[in-house]
Amino acid sequence: MFTTISERRGGAISPSAENCQPRQDSAEPFWFALLCRHLWSTNAPKDLEFTLARAGHQRSDRTCRAWTAGDSPPPINIGAMLLRDDDVGRRVLDYVMRDCTAPWWVEFNRHADFGRKVLELTK
């Protein structure tokens, strides 16, 4: 009765969607906890609380502990705030896209590497 978008279109949503398949590992429900551990190691709850406060979005220590432990997932706007953060935004994007081989992502990284090299030369 119900069909998905890709079934109606007869395949993947876009050609690059085939290059970025979702992970199918047992840790999937803990994606945010794993992201926080990757970003901040052992002090993840306090660092998450500090990063959110710096962005003007206060959250309690208890809430940050629950999110970083994988007890409950955060709202999607928390992920967006981390992506927009000056300090951790690029690291969040790299973590989320770590296994992606889509041409646009490869090109994006190539341009970013080139830009970093130009900045090093101009210093």
C-alpha cells in the first residue's frame, strides 16, 4: 500500500545517494554519543554543555550527560548547532561524512585541502 520515494522513482533518490549508504552496525542508536566521544573524548558532557552555551543554547548538565551517554537522542537542532560552531563544525561534518565517497564530497575536500595549502603559503 505504501511505497518509499526511491521505490516510486525506481531506485536511489540521486546518483550520489548510492555512494553514501547508511551504516548498519549495532552502534547506530548511539550515533550522537559516538560523535561526542570522537569530538571531546572523556569530558564530552561538559564540553557539549559549554559548546551549546557558547552558541546561546543552554542545556543542563543532566541533559548533556544523557545525550553523550546515548541514553536519549538530542533534537536535530543540536546537531545543526554543532555543525555551525566555529570550533567543532568541520570535525562534526567530517565525522558524519567519514565513509562517503560521493563525488561532491571528494571534490569539497579537495577544494578545502587546496585552500589550506594556499593559506599556509601566504603566511
